[in-house]
Amino acid sequence: MTAAQIIVLATPAFLALIALEYAVGVARGRNTYRLHDAISSIGLGMINQLAAVLTTAFTIGIYALVHRQVALFELRADDWRVWVVGLVLYDFLYYWHHRAGHRVGLYWAAHVVHHQSEDYNLSTALRQTGTGWLAGWVFYLPMAVLGFPPLVFGVVALIDLLYQFWVHTQQVDRLGWFDRVFCSPSNHRVHHAVNDRYLDRNYGGILILWDRLFGTFQEERDDEPPVYGTRAPLKSFDPLRANFEVYATLARDAWHARSWVDKVRIWFMPPGWRPADVAARFPERPFDLRAVERFDPPMTRGAQATAVAGFVALLGATALWLWHAHELDTPARLGGAAGIVAGLVLLGWLC
């Protein structure tokens, strides 16, 4: 069974938990969902899975090549200890990948998609980048060098990803000792916040111990509720704009920079850094938490009904494509993926 088929089988569970969270929120008077935002987030997750299938030969291929050519040890997939150590090691490497996703412009351009929602709920967990395959694979090559088989790498990566689904909720309060060891809803709410106190904290995937060890941990405080989103709001439900806006911003500033060093450096500096000459010629308004307003365009009932129908159709088309992708030739794969993305662009426009 392929990883894409596992995701298809897990999708009903994801949707059921989203429905449950919505019901709990309504019952408590703490609903955290808006229709257009949830559709946008899940749609971006669909694009992420399309991209994952189309780039597997590249990402897993590089890992397999390194494993085959330079592995220092012959670790066996039939040894349970290899799986346990592999999961912990993957989570450690994920911490640094995730941290780079917030501290390096090139990686933020990919990771920003996950943070663009100004809501925080289980649909946000499915909001993933379509371009992470470009450079994210670099962080996990140490596992290949140490000899962890590609099968082990692929499965522990999926486990680490699936674990993080449940922490994207405001309906679960603090969990005592669990919060001190593991990534939890409280810890991850901090991670998604743009408040000064919370910014760029709590990168752990499964274990929050990495943040405690490397000085990036911040506890959620009752006197400072998290404000979600990014400091440069997307203000759009267009999935292509969501995936490429920061790349375009970096490229534009690189083009305007007079120094060739700055043209390169901008891709590797922290998000928000700009060459002095560019910042002087094209000033931007400083971020002000007090001025944050959620992007919330109104939708008529007819538009809502059309959006739901279109979303269901595209979700079904994506499930079919993912299930049969390994059987399709390249033109069919690309054509099907392009059709789904075009439908999601139209859906974003409707929203």
C-alpha cells in the first residue's frame, strides 16, 4: 500500500474529528471554524498530497541513493529498535527542519502556508505546503548516512506527521505533565501565534523536549491569548498565491537589491529581513498586533452551498487520483493534478 493510499484511508477519520471538534466548539460557545477558511486549509492539504506523489521519486530517490552509496551501518527494518531510534532521530531532525522553516527565508517561503490561516483548528493541521519537497529533504539525509532503510524513514516520517494532527485545536486545554514532554495542543497554539512572546517558539513535532533543550520553549499563558496567522497576512483563499507569495516577495526584493551579496543572502536570512537599500526604497508598515483584523469576506448562502458542493467533488477527485496515482502514466498524473488544482483555484475565488 502506498503512502498516498494510507492518507486516503485516514481522510474519513480526519473529517470525522473535524466535525466532532466543530460540534464541541458550537456546544461550548467557542466555535473556531469559518467555512471559507476551513475549505481553503483542506484544499491546500490536497495540493500538498498531489505534490508529494509527484515528487516522491525525487525526495525518496535522493534518500535511497545516499543510503545505498554512503550508509555507515547496515540497519535492518526487521529490528524494532531501528524503528524506535529512527522515530526519535527523525523527530530531532524535524525540529531543526521546522526551526529553519521559521528562521531561513527560503524555508519560510514553503512553511508559511501552514501558518497563513487566522483560525486554529484541526483543518489547520491539514493546511500544508506544496513546495516543501524543494529543499526540506536535506535535513533528513543524516538518517540515510547512518543506515536507516528508506522504508523506516518513510514510515516514521508519516507517523511524525500524523501525530501532529490532533494538536491543532483550541478545544483541549493544558495537559499537565504531558505538556512538559510532548508537543501538545497548548504548546502548539503558542507555535502558531504572532504575539511577540510566542513568536518562533515550540518547534517540536512529537517531543517538546527539543525546545526545552535548545532554548525555544514557551509556555502558553492565560493572560495572553494567542493571535493566529502571520505577520504579513495573505488576505486571500487562492491556493497558488498561498504557496508562492513569499517566494515572489523574496524574488522581488532580490531583484531590487543593488548588492549581489544581498541578492543571494536574502534567501537565507530570517523572514522579514530586507537589504537596507530595498527597505529604504520600498518601505513596509511595521507589524502591530493591535491592528490585526481577520480576513473574513462575506459569503451568501448560495455561494456557501456552491463552495461545499465543489469542495466535496474536488475531495472525491483527489481521493481517486491519490488511490490510483501509482497506476497512471505521467501525462494522466499531471493532467489530473492540474485539473484538481484549477478547481481549487476557482473554489478559492468563490470563497
